[in-house]
Amino acid sequence: MKFSFNVEDASQIFVGAFALAVPIAFSEEAWKLGETLPIPNLLMLFTLSLVFLSLFTYQSVFQRDIQSRKLVFFLRIVIAYVITALVVGLVLFCLNKLPLMEDPLIALKRIIVITMPASMGAIIVDSFDKE
């Protein structure tokens, strides 16, 4: 079982994440949602992100063939989510809307809220180059 994830894959995820993170990160609604969303709803949003990433990755990137590549499948989803969250965090930081030191919980909540749609953009662009 060979794990094939290279610079091209990472750059595709960065571009896809950035494409959707930027317009959403500029939205005051997203900032406020990150402040007011209760933890259970935030966990549901996080779970939905992973479910949609998994479904799309299973169908499009791996074309329903993960039998011998379950670890690769899992790592692909985790890496895509983490890279997307880093991109979202960077964008929010640049906009001075990531209060890491002042209120880390709000910073994390904003990242999770915006990472949900941005992760879909990331995995869609990543699927352009099939596994």
C-alpha cells in the first residue's frame, strides 16, 4: 500500500480551500456565527464536513475503490481538512479576525465554521487529478 500524496496534491488542496475560504472569511456573518454557534452545533458542522469530504473522496477521488487503500483514504481526508483549516486560519489572521491570544475558542469556532465549505472546494479541486 503506497501513500501517494505529493506537492501537486497539496497545492490543489490549497487552491481549492483558498477559493472558497476567501469570500466566506470576508463575511461578517461567518465571524458572528463563529462567536455564537453552540458547541454541539459546531461539532455537528465539523462532523458534516468530514462526512461530505469522505463521501466525495470515496466517489470521485478513489472511484469507490478503497478496499486495499483504507489508510490512504483516511489520510487523504485528514490531510485535506487540516490543510484547509490552516488556509482558513491564515486568511482570518490576515483579516485580523482570528483572536488566537484573546479568545482561542472563538478563533477555533471561526476556523471550523469556514473550513466546512472551504474543505469541499479543496477536495473538489484535488479530485481533478484522480488517485
